[in-house]
Amino acid sequence: MTHDKRMKSAFYLILCLLTFVMCNKRSEVLPPELVHAESLMLSHPDSALAILDSMKIPSPEDELQYATWCLLSTQARDKNYLKHTSDSLINRALEYFEKQDDPLRKATALYYEGRVNYDMNRAEEAATFYLRARDVAKNTTDYNLLCLINSHLGTLYLHRDLCTQTTEAYKLAHDYSLLLGDSATISYSFSYLGRASIICGDMEKAVEYYKEAIDIAEKCRSQRALTSACAEIAMAYTRMGALDSSLYYQVKSLGIDERSGSLDFSQIRLGIGETYRLMGQFDSAYYYLESALNTTNVYVKKNASQELYYLYRDFGKYKEAIAHNDLYRMYVDSVENINRSMKVAEIQAKYDRQKLLNENNQLLIQKSHFIKSALSILILLLILIGSLIFVYQRKLLRKERDIQKTKKQLQSHLVHLRENESVIRKNEGLIKSLSLQIEENTELQESLQDRIFEIECIRQKNESLLGQNKLLQENIENYIYKLQEKGIEIETYECLAVQNTVLHDREKFLCNELVKRMEVLNNLAVSPRYITDDKWTEIFDLVNMVYEDLTYRLQKDFPTLTDSDLRICCLIKLHLSNPIIATLTGISSSSVTKRKQRLKERISQHLVTPLDRETSVDAFLWEY
């Protein structure tokens, strides 16, 4: 009675502990802000970033929510073309999702870890993360992500003039863009292949790819893809010295921007002006380079001033050249100041973000201390309860092990007994078939002696198996006596064994009946006549129908068998005697015996254990 009370108290205590653990389980449901931001990520990344920046940052204790916020924040900044200055957020996201069974999230985190490292001038680390992301993403159907991974990996190789690697990566990006089915993405992928062709020195191929990109972009009316392709093909033509073609696509790109309502064409005008300068057309070059100065983009002003300096210098207008050279130096200083300001802003943003993360980590540490203290108490209680349960369960396990051991031994003996009985029955069938052949007394004397020897070996095996079965039966009766309460299970097993035996006999009977009802096969035994070549196809089909693709299985397992061998195999399978086989094949009985011997040798070549002397090819094929 006291023991039952102790077990009941332990049960209630464990129940309370489980309730405590369940109450402290973290939510696996994402807040609506994160769900909304993710839904806008591809179509409106600016709106997604605004939502993520304005929402309350999830607590680091809610690992799923916090890791998702870190990942989406990094993704939104990347989609809005904001340079990454810190890897703290993406590191937290990757640390979590690497441990989860979610290949899409893991691949996305690895990809953006690569993007962050690339922006932070860690190209080798970026390449490693891209490659890891690609391996994981292969297990998903997110073709957009796979296209992004390979395109950025290709760009990384491109900047290092690695022709083969660049081509392979951009080719994969192109393949995935086709699977994605987005025309704009396909257009970009052709432009990527154009870049790869340029660094590989195949300028004509590059132009073909760019023209394909332009054609697709025009059809799907993707202004960005079209502008990008026109700008890049123009650069390709410039490198080829085809300045007229380069100018054509630059002017076309300018027209696209004007139609799309862009307010700043300075970069394109700069390129057109530079091309006119290379063509020696002073007035046109001057017009476009001067118009390129009408922008707030300091970088364009710097390059335009330098081009005007070259233009005036080439035409001997040194006063104007010096003036634009001074402007160029002034803009160089402005660019350096902007870069320094941006660097300071990046440092400040990195500091602010790191400060926020440190505060969150501090809260996490404080709560972690509390959880550790609570867990220590729980562990001590569980150890105490576990000790009590262990002592009690140990007694039960010993008893159960003894029962299971006896049951396994009983089952093993039953299986062995049924297997032996099955072998004995098969051997008796072989003895019967071989005895019929001996009674016909039509084979060579040597062959008859082999048959007699084979029958004697089979009988000896059966006697040995019967002796084993007697011992097995005695052991089975002893086990049954020990496990009388398990009698129903034993009877059920024995019934299944008997059913299997009946099914095997029924299958053999049905095959024999089926052969008798097939006129073509039945006539082979009843009224044997020489089989002409045109009849063998029908015989093969019928034999395959009765004996489950016999000829196909023989050809697969024993590829050295000839068509003639397959014919003999089919006739043996039909349990036809040597004289009948001789009549059907047009050879003598002694030749049939020799053919069987050669057939046995060919079959033995493909068996792990070749057929021994006492096993005939007939016996092997009857059971095949």
C-alpha cells in the first residue's frame, strides 16, 4: 500500500513538471507584422522594410520570431539596395535556421550571409556561403532563390576573371530562370551569360546573348532588364571597336529612360558623350558631356569633367581643358568627403544596431540565469523520482526480458521447423520428377547414374532435416509449456505457416492446370512434334505468362544464355522428358543430355555458389 502511494505521488509530481514545461514553450506562430512583411518582400521591398523597422523587435527568447525578424530585415535591406555594414543580424538568423528542418529558410539565411559578407569585402567567405546555400536550396523548388544564388556567385567569379566558374554559375542561373518562367528574370540571365562570354573572350557570343536579352525584355516590357541589356551590349561593342553599334544601343537606352519618366539621364548621356569623343565627333561629344553635368550625382560630374578635359585636350583647347581638369579634381575631393561621411554613417548605424542587440542579449542572459536555477531544481527532483522508478522498473524489465527471450527462441524454432518442412516437400517433388525420368529409361547410362545419385543425395538431406525437425519439435513443446499464456499467439503463427504452405501448393497446382488448358503447351507433351522457328515466339509468350516472365528473368540473371538455351529452359520448366525434348528440338536424347550439361555450366558461371554435382539443371529450373 505504501509503495502504491509513493508511485502515485511521483506521477502527480511528473505531471506538474510537464505542465510547467508546456506553459513555458515558445510560440511557433509568427506575428502578423512578420507575415505581412514577408508577403510584400518580392513585390514591395520598401514597404516590407518600413514594416520591419517600425514593428516591435521580437524578444531573443522567442527564437523563431527573432531569427525570422533578423532574416527578413537583412533581406529587406538587400532588396532595397542598402549596403550591409554588419553581420550580427544574419548571424543570429543563420545560427537558428541551421538547426531547423526547413531547407528553404536555411538556404535563404546562407544566401544572405553571403550577400552581407560580399558587401563587407569578404569575398572568400561570401563564396563559401553561396556554395552552401546552393547545396541546400537544391532540395527545394524555390527557383527564384536558386537563380539569385547562382547569379551572385557568378558575379563574384566574374570580378576575379574566372572564365569557367563564371560561365557555369551563370548557366545554372539561366536554367533556373527558365524553370521559374519569369520573362524579366530570363532576360537578366541572358545578360549574365553575355558577361561570362566577355571575360572568356568570345565577344560575338556575348552580343548574341545580349540581343536575346533585349528581345525578351522588349516582349515582356521590362524597362529595367531592357536598360541593363542595352547598356551592357553597348559596352561590349565599345570593346570590339564597333562604336556605331555601341552608340545605337546607348541612344536606345536613353530613349527607354525618357519614356519611363526617369528624371536623371546623366549616366547614359555620359556614356554617349564618351563614345562620341572616341569617334572624334567633337560637337556631339561636347553636347552630351555638358548635359551630363546637369545632375546632382557627384560621381557622374567627376567622370564627365574628366571626359571634357580629354575632349578639349585632344582638340588643342588647353584653357578649357585646364578648367575642366580643375573641376574634376574638385569633384574627386567631394567624392572622398561623401565616402568618408558614408563610412561614419555606416559606423554609427552599426553601433546603434549592435547596442540594440547587446541590450536584447542582456535580457536574454538574465532570463537564462533564472531558467538555469529552475532547471537545476527540476533536475534534482527528476533524479530523485527517476531513482525510485528505476528500482521498480528494473524488476519488471528482468521478468519481461526472460519472457521475451523465451518467445524469441520459440519463434526461431518454429520458423526453422517450417523452413525444413518446406525444403522436405520441395525435395520430395524433385525426387518424384527425377524418378519419372529414370523410369522412362531413355537417357544415357551416365546421365541415369547422375539422376540416381541426385535422388539419393536428396533423400539423405530429407532424412537429416527430419532428424532436425524432431529435435526442434521437442524444444518447441518445452517452450510452449513455459509460455502457456502465450498459446493464442503461437497458434496464430502456426496457422499462418499452414496457410503459406497451402498457398504454395495451390500456386503449383494452378500452374499445372493452366499449362493443360493452353492447347499449344499441352500438345508439346501429349503429341510432341518438331517446333519450327515461327512457333517459338508464341511458346515463349505462353511460358512467360504461366511462370511470370521466365525468359526475361533468365536473360537478366544469366546473360550468356543463347536463344537455343532459352528454348531448352522453357521445355525443362514444363517438366518434359528428354525424349520429348529431343523430338521437339529435332536432336537425339543423348544430345539433349549434353545440352543440359552445357546449360548447367553456363548458369553456374553467374551463380555465387555454382550448382554442385548432385544438383541437375532440371531441379534448378523447376524451382527457379
